[in-house]
Amino acid sequence: MALLNNRHVSRRFGEIKAVDDVCLSIEGGEFFTLVGPSGCGKTTLLRLIAGFDEPDAGELLLDVQPLVGIPPEKRPVHTVFQSYTLFPHELSGGQKQRVALARAADQVAG
Ligand SMILES: Nc1ncnc2c1ncn2[C@@H]1O[C@H](COP(=O)(O)OP(=O)(O)OP(=O)(O)O)[C@@H](O)[C@H]1O
Ligand SMILES: [Mg+2]
């Protein structure tokens, strides 16, 4: 079985179907890129995988373990955020990205 499996995952916000019956399998070591127009549900899906939000329906499995209900800090899933949430500083764009990567790597190690 693939490392990450999304089975019929849905998340609605009122009338908006942000994620609608998404099935997705990603193998271990696979480099996977999620591309789509603004508002198509990419961030919502990543938030569901990371555990910052829960699906209304469907199943999320990581290495056959169900993820739904497990808090984000207990999931072996790490996120480099679009906004770096760093103090205003002199850091360059590339330096900020390296801080974000180091922070995600620290979560893996710690
Ligand atoms: N917390 C929320 N409450 C209400 N609607 C939301 C919420 N989060 C996302 N949405 C809506 O769900 C849809 C998907 O949003 P999402 O942020 O997942 O899109 P996206 O693909 O990441 O877009 P972008 O490429 O612009 O970042 C949009 O219509 C958005 O307005
Ligand atoms: Mg987004």
C-alpha cells in the first residue's frame, strides 16, 4: 500500500466544497506536487493531512495508520508554511526558507 492514502476526503465550509471526495495515494520517496487554480482546495487538503483541520468525510492513512483524530504535533507530518512566522528581521528570502526547513527538520528530530 502507498505511504499516504487519502480516501474520499471531503471538507466543506458552508456551501463551499473546498475538498470534494479526493482520493490520493503517495508512495514512500515519491516527490509529489499539488498544483491547481487559486481556491481549488490545495491548502485545505494539506491542512487536513497535517491535522490543523479535520475532514467532514473520508479517511486519511499514513503507513496504514489512520490520522484523523491525531493532533498535528503527534503526526509524523511536517509543514514548511507559506508565511514563515518569523520576527521582522534582516533575513533574506532564502534565509527565511532555510529557517523554515530547519524548523520542520527539528520537529522530525525532536
Ligand atoms: N476557514 C475557511 N472558511 C471558509 N472558507 C474557506 C476556509 N478555508 C478555505 N475556504 C475556502 O475553501 C476554498 C479552498 O481554499 P484553499 O485555501 O484550500 O485554496 P487553495 O487551493 O490553497 O488556493 P490558493 O492557491 O489561492 O492558495 C476557497 O473557496 C476558500 O475560500
Ligand atoms: Mg493555498
